[in-house]
Amino acid sequence: MPEEILLSPGVLAIENDQSFITQQPVQAGAAIIGPTVKGPVGIPTIVTSYSDYLNKFGSTFISGSNTYTYFTSISTYNYFNNGGNSLLVTRVVSGSFTPATSSNITNNVLAITGNTSSLSIDVSSLITGSATGSFQGFGLELLNQINETESYYYVSIPNTGGFSSINYVNGNQTNQYVAVGSLSDTDEYMAAVVSGLNQLSSFTGITASYSSPNLTLDSISTGEELNGTIAFYDAFWGMLDYLPTSSLGTLSGGTANTGDNTFVIETLSKGDIMNSTSTQFSDGSLESGSADNLRWQIISPNTSSGTFGLLIRRGNDNTNSPVILESYSNLSLDPYSPNYIEKIIGNQLTTIANDGSDYYTQLSGEYPNVSSYVRIKQVNYKTPNYLDNSGNPQSQYTASIPVVGSGSFGGAEGTNIPSTPGNYYENISNTNSQGIPVANYTESIYLLANKDAYRFNFITVPGLVFNFASHTSALNLLISNCQNNGNSMVILDTVGYGATIGSTVSSVSALNNSYSATYWPWLQTIDPNTGQQVWVPASTMIPGVYAFNDNIANPWNAPAGINRGVISNAIQAERYLTQGNRDTLYEANVNPISTFPNSGVTVFGQKTLQKKASALDRVNVRRLLIELKNYITQVADALVFEQNTISTRNNFLLQVNPYLNSVQQRGGLYSFRVVMDETNNTSTVIDNNQLVGAIYLQPTKTAEFIYLNFNVTSTGVSFE
């Protein structure tokens, strides 16, 4: 926009776009790391429902003719089915993965002139006979292989004197032969019997030229419509007998005129599962279309306004039953328009970079991605200021608007689905967990360690097992990150399927912290995508227990017991635990999952893995502290660089005290006290640019051990 100034008294209204979105920390109730069928690779992504998850990350996959579901999907289903409201999903893969890009989105700017269909035939051996009496000789039949029409066109080609053109005379099987040109006893002829394409009244689709000994036939216009549809046969014509013999070839090589590629769409999801480029059937469906990939469609182009619509459709739909995932109307290629396509859909590309062990995401592109499925990779034909000062389109841009059409996506690479079954469900092992090497989890664990970029209350990695040697270092790193950040905890699996109580107890001997908790045994559940009964580690189902607890109560309530710890989607536990089994596990800080006659499979413990007895050896207290620290820290963030005055300190107290009072009223605290005054903000503290607050908490304890004394008395004893 040119700079404007006032040269005489008046008011100048200047418009400044300050609506650019500032990047905010990604916040979710929980986080999960694991393989998925599709989706962004390594980029933590928020999902808000299970259907949202399926759209972004897919459901099932086939390996060795069997259908499987990753633990990630089963856990996500149970989390949202029990009241979870947001989940941060990070997809791990093995190998190189790339996105798919759109097929040519054409406009009317001619980019490539198409080729014509053609065929060259050596006719030297075909021209025989003489024109005495009835005509005899060999000819050619052009047979329309689509409908095999029976309308003929006769072409007489004198062999002597050469010829510069072929004359066509319309006829059919019942007509007498009509000779074209001058006949003599010594002339030799070749008759070309032509089957008319689509019952044309005059055969104008093909031209012929002759340069001895080759007869060359060409389609008049460029295009693919005659490719393979017109077959040429060596034929005999005499006394109205028509005897086709051997095929001499078909028209081929035709290509259509194409407009240039107006813009390029790229999928956010990576992997060859996103490729839908394939044959389109008569009903408009794609041979390679699936519920996991996409197709695009341009609708309602308007050169008067320079706008058009774009549909993002599901890959396995068809013309009569389109499944529209996203719809955008009145899009523009004008970068100065508020409806500019990159602004509306987004063009940002997120990549992962690292500085040593410090992993972070880098964004390229000016506009945040609004679409859940695609981004605009590039715009090849921009139309700046499409409408002139009179509101009319500028003629040099009208051909740039995309034309009506639809297409697919292709060019993506990457798959983790083996041709033979991998180690899934109860068969995960030290060397193979759902087809992904454990080392590939490390980058995601480092990335999620950035608490300023990603905030969540707890995290799981179902499929990694602490006492599997190759899994231990990755899980130790995850626990360490949560402990250092102090704002989340890890739900941990320590043993694989089939473990004994002794090996389960032994597996936690090296663990000692209040930022992780483990549950045992494994559970059988119904796969929500296949309907099969499958075995899963406890960490797959526990997020659903936490979500249910938080939905009907509070994070500082114990996610355990008959009221809040029933795992409704569990069919059975791997093992029925006795009271003695539960005692052994609980003393070792392993939370038992028990089965009771009237309530079913139930979490019956809530210890963290901290060995020393304190309030923080319980899950509800650790989650209380996480909740309080997250809130109070955000309050304190707003005070950084503010004046260290009584007013600033009172502002903090006015926000924190009412919040802690509400937690107390909801049963999270027995008592609390917040001190931020001159007693802990002395002149020395203030001179060191410090602001100090002291928060004292008495968290409530849960009743885990209930003793009931039944006293039997003699008859006549008074109870008063």
C-alpha cells in the first residue's frame, strides 16, 4: 500500500492489519506418543475427539492379511470415551516419510499443447489389383473399438502419380462402390474402408497423407479421445464382400492440451497411504481412494470476481456420494484479498530441528494452517489487485483462475507396515514393538520436554516397557523430563504380557520418583475399529480412568476404586488378583488392577513410584501439585518485568488466594497459606530484582485403609 499523507486539513484513516495470530503454547489434558496409520510425523498435534483423531491419524492397517490397530488408537478411543476433552498426539515412524501433493489444478493459461493421435503404415505390400470391372484390391478398415460402428467411408488412393490428399465419400454396407478419382485399366488402387467414429455423417476426425511407401493417418485435433479407439485392419474389398484380416495398429500418442498448475496443495499427513492418484472409474471413484487419503475439487470459478471454491474430499467417495471433509468458498489468488487462498487455508510447514539434545519445531510460511488436512504449498498464478479501480477484472489475470475439475494426491513416500505380521498386542518384545524401533521415540520425547511449547497433565507411551532392555533409556528420559519440568507425570508399563508378580515387583526396583506411576496386569479389551478382543498394556487404558476421574470429580481425587476406577471397556484382566497379590504389588508401589464381582475390572491403587513415604507418594497429591503449579505459574508469568511493589504483590494474592480457596472447598486441601509481602520481599531481595512468594499447602489424604471393628456383646448390654 503506498504511503499517504495529508497535504490539507482533514482526517486520514489508515488500516493496519494486526490480526496475525501469535503462536501460543499447545495445551492438552494428556499426551501420547506412538505409531499411527497416518498423520503428521513427529509434530505434536491436538485432537479433540476420537473422530477428529481418526480423520488426522487413521485407524486400522493390514499386515500379512490381518487387520491391526495400534495401541495409540485404542488408548485415544478410551480416553475420549471416558470424558477426555483434548489429547496431544505425536506420531513416531521409522524411515523417511513425505507428504502427497495435488495433481494438476489447471487454469486457462495454456501451458502444454497436446499431441495428436497418429499411425504410420507401410502400404507397399497392400496395393495390388487393377480397376477392370469391379474394383479389386486391398484396403484398410478403421474400426471404432468402442462401439464397432458399421458406417463406412471409402477412400480411393491411386498408386501412380502420387497423391496429396484423400477424398472421402460417405456410404454404408448396402451402397454400391463409388470410385473416387480417374480409373484406368492400368491404375492400381488401395481402398480404405473407414468405420465412422460415433456415427459421424462425414469423417472429419482423421487426415491422411502419403509418402511412398508410408500412409500416415493423424487425428485432426489434439487429445486422447482417439487413442486406442480406432483400429486399422488389412481388408479385402471386392464384389461388396468385406473380409477384415490382420490388425495393423491403432491410433496412439494423443495428449490433451493442459492449463498450467494454478496452485499446489500438500497433505499435512505423510506416508504413501496418502497417495490416491489412480484410475478414475465411470462413477467418479478412484481405484486407490481410501478412507485415509484425500482428493480435491474446484467448484464455482468466477472470472468476474476472481473467486472459486475448493472442496477437500475423502479419497474413497464418488461423484454421486461425495464425502466433503472441508469446504472453502470465495477463495482468491489475489494476495491483497482477505480471501487469499493461503490466508484462508494456511501455508505453514512445520519441521523438527535440534541443537544437541534441544529439539524444537521450526515454522516456514506466513499463514497458520486452518485446514486439518492440507496446506497450500505454492501459488503459481497470483492475481494481485484482480479488480481494477472500476471493479472490473484485469484481463491479464482472468485466465489464471482455476477451472472446474477434480483430482487426487500422489508422490508421498513412507510406510511402517511390514508384509508379514509384526509384534503387535501381547507379542511386543524387546526388539520389536509395533514395528517401530524404540530409538525413534527419542526425538519426540526430547521435543515434548519443552514445557513452554507443550503443556499436558500426564503422558503415556503404550508399547514401551521399562524392563525391556532396549526400552529403558527412552522411558528414563521421559520420566526425567517430567520430573525436571514438574508439570506432568508418566503412566508407565514396566513388564510385558505374561509376567509374574515377582518379575513385576522386580521391574520397579530401580524407579524412585513421584512423577510416574505404574499399573498391572495387562487387560483385554475390544478393539473399537475391528471389534476384535485384544490384549493391551495397562497404560493404554489408564488415561481413560484419569479422564473419567477428572470429568466427574477433580484431578486431586484418587483415580481408583469402585467410584472412579472402574475400567468399563475392559473385558478382563490378564490375571485375577487375590488380596495377598494386591498387598505384594502395593508394597512395591505397583498399582493393582483387580476384578470384583459387582464392579468388574477396577484400578485398586494410586501410588506413585516414590519410595519414601510422604504425601507425594500418592497419585492424587502429585496431580494436585501439578494442577496448582500450572495455574499459579501462569499467574506469576504475568508479573515478570512488573514493578516490585505492594500493588504487584497484592495483584498476585488477589488471584491465587481465591483459587486455592475454591480447591479447598472442593476437597483438595485441608488448609493453605500464601505469603508474598515485606517479610519475604526484603530490600535485599528487591535490590536483586527478585519477587518471592511462599505457598503452604496441606493436601487432603485419601482413605485407602479402612478398618471396621465388629464387636459382639452379651445379651442385655446397653449401647447408650
